[in-house]
Amino acid sequence: MLIPTLSYFLGVRDGIIISSILLGLNNCLKIVVFIKYIKLKKIIYLMFFMFIGAVIGSFLMMKIDEHLLALILFVNIIFAFIIEKKASFSVRKKISWLYSWLTGFTSGISGTSGPLKGLAIKCTDLDKLQIVAGASVLSFTTDSTKAIIYLSHYNPVKGDSLNLLLVSICLMPIATLLGKKINHNISNPAYDVLFFSILFGYVVRVVL
């Protein structure tokens, strides 16, 4: 909910750009915390497609109409939900590259990829903590890519935006360590319930 919250206070474009900076820094911190669980060889191809998608999406974000952005995000979330519920693991794995590209594209064009990144990495055979670590690497890939492209066109980091950015950065270590503790104590079934709850939340957010 970071992006809609910041967009409410700072404006849509500024909210997306500030969010990309915060999320990039947060994922950098998570990479440090979960570094021993990172299985780079299993996600490197996902990183490649996410990078390509993020580059294209970020450039389009500066020009596209916001109503069209909402429609694109809604369609992709519904598509991802249907595939996750109906397709077999082998079928999902075969199109994980598409999940990855859409993750980067939607992240670049609207600031968020919804559940697509989670679906892409769940196509691998990683365990719970490896998924969290891998997702942090993938998120850092898209967040850093789009932040660089956004800031090369427009820099909103000033005044209230700068103060908010600094406060958020200070809170990141606490939030990251708390999240790690929860991941160590939550069961795999509970983790799946949490995952699909977040997916449902994204759908509701887009509809409303």
C-alpha cells in the first residue's frame, strides 16, 4: 500500500518515484539480511526479463494516461490469479519468463507489479526463506532500474518528500528484522495463505 499512500499525499508521479527509491533501499537491506538464502542461479533468468520489462515500463510511465495504467494493472492481476489457481506447476514454470517480463513492465509503468513477481518466483523450487531472499533480489532489480530512469527525467526529492524519505529510511532496519523473524516462525501453509491474501488485496485495491 506504499504507492497509493504516497501518491495521495505527494501526487501520483511523485509517489511512484519516491516509492521506487524507498523500495529499492529496503530491498537492498533485505538482500543483506537474507544473503545466505539467495540462490542466484535459479533466478538469474527472471532478473533478465524483469530488467527488460522495467526499462520499457519506466519510460512509458512518464507519458501514459493514469486510467489506462489502472486497466493494465487490473488485467494482469486477474490473469495472474487465474493462472496460479488453474494451471499445473509445469505450465506455470514454462511461462515464468512472461510473469517476469510483466513484473518488470507493470512495476515500471505503474510503480507496482502486484502479485506477478511472487508468482514468477513461486515457479522455482525454492523454499520459503529462499523465496523471500530471491524476491528481494528481483525487487531490487526492478526498483533500482526504474528509479534510475525516473530520476533521469524528473527529481521530486525535495521539501516534504525529502523529509518523508529520510524518516522511512530510518525505520527500514526495524521493519526488515521484524519481517525476518515472522518468516522464521510462520509455517509454509500459513505463508501460502498470506501470499494469496496479499494477492486478493491487490485486486481489491485496483477495483476500488
